[in-house]
Amino acid sequence: MPSFDITSEVDMVALKNAVEGANRKISGRYDFKGTDARVEQQEKLLVLHGDSNFQLEQMLAILLPEMTAKKIDVRCLKHGDIQKVGGNKVKQELTVRVGIEQEQSKKIVKLIKDSKLKLQASIQGEAVRVSGAKRDILQDCIALVRKEVTDYPLQYGNFRD
């Protein structure tokens, strides 16, 4: 039976390059001279450090286009709250979502089952495997999920015949 997997992956090397590029741009900007503005990356966590909320917004305005240029979908970022850190410094944590969370997987499976397409969808760890009798139905399913799930970056791969 033909099948494919729905996953959510982030190229961590490209993300590291985007963070380094953003840090180079931040250090070169005149309005950031003499400040503690920087972006740190720890595995799947990005931490923005700055002197004010406005600076954090400016850093995001540098980081997000840098990520887009490296073909990273910015919807994979989960923005945390802005936190005050000693004195007048602030920081914000951005979590990089890799893999489809359990609740999101359940929504996708329910969407596929409710669509009345003759398909079977099952949760395989951090991915959803969809299988059906014909390739055309699977392609209809991909189109349906692309149209309905817009708040989460998804990739469709491992297509088997």
C-alpha cells in the first residue's frame, strides 16, 4: 500500500548559520554598539539578550529574515515571555519545535479521518504515517493537510508506492 510520512524537521546546521549571521549583523549595527545584544543557541533553544524590549524586537527583525534566507520555516519557533534580568537587561527564549507534538499529531489524524478519504493515519513517534490504496488519494490528503494546518511547519516525505 502506498504511504507517506508527515514530519516537522529543522536543519540544525542551517539554524546555527542563521544565528551566527544574525550575531554578525547585530554586532555591526550602530544602534547596538556598546550593548549586550546577542543571540545564543543551545541545541533547540535560542536566547535573545538585550537592553530593552525594543532591542529584542529589533534582534528578531534581524534573526527571522536570516532564518528565512537559510530555508528555515520561522513557524517552528515558539516565543517565550520577555524576562527581566538584573538591572535593565531583558531576555527572551525561543524554543525550536522539532517533531510533531502529540496533540498536534492527534489533530492531524482526526482531520484525515474526518475528511472521509479512504486512508489510514497512525502516529509513529514524532511523525504521522498515512497510507491508502491509491497515490491520488494520498496527494489529496497532502493538499488537505497543507490547507488546514497553517500554524505549524510540516514536511511530507518518505513517499512509498
